[in-house]
Amino acid sequence: QVCSRVLDIVQRTRPTEDKLVDITRRMRWAKYAQIAEILTVFLILNLIGMFAVQIALLTPSGQGMTISWMESFYWAVQTTTTIGYGDVDIPDSLRWFMLVYLILATYFVGSSLGKLRELSSKQES
């Protein structure tokens, strides 16, 4: 009687094909959600940098400088990815913003690399 009951419990808890497919599908969606989160934060961070540069051009220290929206976005991306070529001159009024922006960008890059490594290790196991 007891052995029969244990066997019955084991058979009910054994994953079926439908459960395995569902788990696989959920894991795939979790991976896509995490990648989407990384890309969304990257885009938002770059848009903040781009708009900050354009707003700084309206200040007295930015008068006489012309930086297109594309150049602003280029500056934001190269700063966020910590490349920082230095080929785009930014108004002096952005010095404190650039300091905070670089700290946030560095944190973002480290966090993103950690999340991507975590995704890769989950996929391997």
C-alpha cells in the first residue's frame, strides 16, 4: 500500500513533456526580457546624455557652439560605453553632469556585463 502510494506520488510529480516545453518557453522569455531591460536602460541613459548636451548649448557657456543631435547621441554612446574618444567638444557648463554621467555609465556597463554573463551561464547549465 505504501509503496503504491509513493509510486503514485512520484509519477504525478514527474515532469511531462508539456511542463518541460512550458519551462523552456518561460526561460527563453526571461532571457529576452533581461536583454530588453539592458537595451532599454542603455537607450534611456544615452537619451539623457543627448538631451543634456543640447540643453547645455542653450547656456551662456554653450553659446557659439553647434553640436547636432546626432553628434550629441554619438557623444552619449561613446561616453556610456566608456570609449571616450574626446573628439566632440562639450560646453564647460556640463562638467559636473559629465562626472555624474560617467559614474552612472561605468556602473551601467559593469552591471550589463554581469547580467550578460549570468545569462550565458544560465544557458550553459
